[in-house]
Amino acid sequence: MADQSPDEGSKQKIDAEATNVEAEEPTEPDTSGGTADTPDAPPESDSERTSEFVALKPVDVPVLKSPRPVTAGPALGARPKDESAESPTPEAEEPAPAPLPPLDLLAELTNTPKPPETPARTITRRFKIWVPIVLLLALVFVIVQAVRPLPTPALKLGADTSSYTFDGRFGLPWPAKGQGAVQVQGSGSLGTFGEQKPVPTASVAKVMTAYVLLKDHPLKKDEAGPTIEVDEKAVREGEAKDESRIEGLTAGAKFSQQDMLKMLMIPSGNNIARLLARWDTGNGDETAFVAKMNEAAKALGMNDTTYTDPSGLDAKTVSTAVDQLKLAEAVMKFDAFRPIVALPNATIKGLPQPINNNNDNLLLAGLSIKGIKTGSNTAAGGALMWAAYKTVGDRTPLILGTMLDQRVDGPDPNGGNSLTLVKENSKKVIAAVRDALTSAVAVRKGQVVGYVDDGLGGRTPLVATRDLKAIGVPGQRLPLRLTDSGKPVPHSAGAGEVVATLTIGTGPDAPTVPVALQKDLREPSFGSKVTRLG
């Protein structure tokens, strides 16, 4: 027809070709389920015939059991089949397809092939995995650092305020032989001389006897204390020759503890020392008391001292000048002891005559000498423990000294001449120290003396609230130290708040001044907290 469409013409052409094929080829079963030629079937219309699929291949080519649709993609979850491979027979069952990896499965679903692996893609993938983990760890670290307890603030001295040295030079007039030591209470040692080796102490040992007695039976100043009865042994020992003793005692007589201490320290009664040792421990001999003496020496740090008797008569009672200086400092703290050793003489009810101090010429020398104890015998030579005072400015410090192993040339029965020698040598030292002792301003008010270290790099300056005066002799170097003011140093405080104490010298009598913050003390910053390593 003139007005036939191109599609209809094509269909007619295909039908004609199919008719020719049917005429030439034997009839085969229709693979679609019908027959190629059925006599009883009614003739098909043109429209039905043109919509039917007609195989263009030879009819003897095997047909797939389940042909893949032409326009469909690969089956879900199955690998694409190699169409060049021979199809299995209808009787054979295909094996179940293996599951595909996620990326292959995704590629099947999207018809998009798996992207090739490259270094850039590997780095990107690792970056996406590790960055969140690192950020989380960093956040945890910051939180932990921020909430950790702050370090305890520390007090630190400045580099130029660790010590103070008096101007000038000073030398002590030490003797050529023996050993000695001197110190000023609160300022420290002025020096020593001689080899500090243990030597006999003679009656200087009675200072330890008095120390132990007052520790066991304390007395207040001018207090008489308990009564002590004289025993037969003390009476007999009072008649001994060649040793210092209290004579005229009677068994059963009673004296106060204070009077007994006077008889011990002023005329140096050996029999009184032994009596007090027996009374203190309740034993019939002095062994237990001597053990107490050695325990006390150890507690005071007298490491080169050994006591074998309470009087010092035994030559095996030995010590050093440095050790005896430690004892002098300790015993002079007793209020009941100082007035006794400062007496040149005393009258005691019950004794036939007054008692005199072997140290009387020094006590009356005008050098403000106030004791402490002499000692002399053949084994020890001359020994002396002394105490003196000197007012300097508004303070009157105690000067303490010891001198041992002083000996004269030639005969010296019972060390009498050596006792005179040690007193003369000690007097020279005492006079020299008193003349040289001076006062100076070591730290001025408002001077920066150190700082508070917050432990994280922060430093807040500290200043003295008033002048700090020191006492010493020319050339003497005194240490400075910072301590808290009785309570822990705060993490934050305002400027001017007192947070520490500055001390110069040594010992409990050392001068001190309060120390305050020069500016506000603030807690460490957040950055300092986070970045701290310790």
C-alpha cells in the first residue's frame, strides 16, 4: 500500500522470510512451548504473527534452560556467566553461586566495577579510620590533664639570698694543743680547732648526769623539787681522797633535788653524782643510769661519746668538743639548770659549810660568763664547758663553747694546773668572740627573697615584710632558709598575703621575718595543666 508505514513493511518482510524458512526446514518443536504447525489451529492474524519472536538461528542449536534476558543485568549475587562456555544439559544442576565480597556485590547491583586500589585511596581510607580515634584519645588526654590534682606549691630561695656573709675577717685565739668548739645560739658555729677524737672528759660528764636527771624529773625555775635521802654509800664516798666530793654528809639526811643539783654542779661532788644515779633508777649501783646517759647522748647526736660512770672520774668516759657542745645547747634550755651553774657559790642547809664553784674566777671576770662546768684529772688534763652572753642591738644571744685535753708541761697532780690552763685559754676565746660579735641587716623590707613555684612553670615573687637582722662575727656566713608560715602554701592568694617565713642562722633562736606575696598568686593556666608532663 502506498501509505504503509516502515514498521509494517519490515514486519511483512520478516514474515515472508519466516514463511520461506518454514517451507525449507522440517518442523521442530517450538522452544517456547507451542508447535510450529498445528492443523487444527486457526490462522493467525497479521498482528499476532508480527509480534512473535522467530529464531534466526538453526533450530538444532541447544537452547539455554533458563536463558538470560537480553536487556537484564547479571543476576543479584551471582557472578556473570561466560557465554562462550557450553551450556550444561537440562538434566545437570548448576552449583549454588558463592557469595560475593561487598564491593563486588555493590558493583553487581550498580553495574559499576570496583574501583582500582591506589596509594591515594589507601591513605584516604586509613585517614578516615584513624583520625577519629586520635581525636578521641586527644580529648580524653586533655580532660585527664585538666582534672589532675595540681602540684604542691614549693618555696624557693633566690640565687642571691641563699646566705649572708658578714663583712671583714675574724680569727679565734685557739690554743696550740687540745680541741675546742664555739657557737653563737641562733647564728651557728664560729669554728673548731684540733682533731675531734674522743678524749676523757673528767667532771664535765656531770653535765650529762644533770641533763638525764632533769629529763626524768623536770623542775621549774626556783622549784625545790622532791627530797632525796643520803645513803651510807654516799657518806663513805664523801671521805674518799683524790677526788672531788661533798663532805660532812650523814646517812638519812634529806635534801631537795634542787640542792642536790647544786652540790653536783658547783663543787662537782662525785659522791652526789652516784647518789643521784641510784635515786633516779632505784638500783643499788649506777649501771642502769649510765645506760640512760648513753641513750641520751645518742639521741643528741653525740656519736663520738661514751659514758661509763655518772661522775666522769673513770678515764673510759670520753667525748669530743663538738659532741659536748651539742649537750651544752640542750642542757641550757632547762630553766632550773641555768641559775644553778651561774652561781659562784651557795649555802645549803644541812651542810657544814658553803660550797664554792671551781669556775668562780671566770664567773666573776666581767665577761658575762654563766657556767657551765669544769673538769680535771690526770687522764683528762683540763676540760671546760662554758656559757656567756653578749647584748647586740636588741638581742642578747648565748655564746657556748667547750675545750678539752688542755695540759701543762711538767708535773700536774690530779690535773690541777691543767684546769687553770683551760680556764685561761677559754677566757681568751670568750673575750674575743664578745668583742667581735656584731649585728647587720641581712635582708631589707620589701626585698625579693624568693618565689612560690607552682610546679608548672609559674613563679610568684616573695618579699620580706620587715628588715631581717643577723648576729655574728666578721667573715661568718649564715644560711638563709624559707619555710611555710604554719600552714600549707596556697595555690592562689592575693598580693601582700603572708605565706612563708625567712630564717637566718641555725637553731630555734635564729632570727626570722614573715614573707609575703609581691603580687597575686594564681593557679596554673589551662594550657599549663594540659601540657604538663610530670
